[in-house]
Amino acid sequence: AGCCSAVLYFVFHIYLLLCRCSSPMAEEGYCPVVGETVLVGRKKVPAVARFVGETSFSDGLWVGVEFSKPLGKNDGTIQGIRYFETSPLHGMFLRPKLLAKARSESSGSAPPYPSSPVQ
């Protein structure tokens, strides 16, 4: 019974995530799964999705990303609440409309890093 309840719990949370990403709150753009590489902003800066969901700092759906360089604004913590963990200035929270799906790693190299991901 314990195994079945764990599987149901997992399936339920995947269902909730899919519903959030297909809801009007997700707007345009791309709604990744945690651990997926995405491209941020018009300059298409690569980052890894570390959080997808609702937050206490603002309504709607947010995606917390981790950059490999200090291009972010935080460490995954906003207003004292940790949503994910990364180095200082490597994390940022964005709306899905600012994200795009990254090409698969086998299709080529990532674009170069600009000075700011969302400008």
C-alpha cells in the first residue's frame, strides 16, 4: 500500500504541474520541468529550471532558474523563503513567457553568455 500511495502522490503532483503550465496563468512562452535546460530572454541565455510553481512573493506561475555564471539576482531565496538552492547571483525567478525550450544538447553548442539575460 505504501508504494501505491507514493506513486499516486507523484502522479498527482505531475498532473498539477501540467495543469498549471497549460493554464492561462502560464501565458505564452515555455513551462519547463525542474532540471530542464531553458533559454532566458531575447538573448537566449541558457539556464536550468530549479523551481516551477506558485510563490508567496507574487501570484501566478513562476520559474526559478539557475545560471552557470553570476547573471541572476538571488540564490533561490526570495523574502526569506528558499525555493531552490544555488550560489549568490546565480538564481532568478521569471514568468514562463520569458523562457524558450533549449535545443537538445546533441544538436549544437549553447549560445554565448551576454551581460544580462533579460535585456
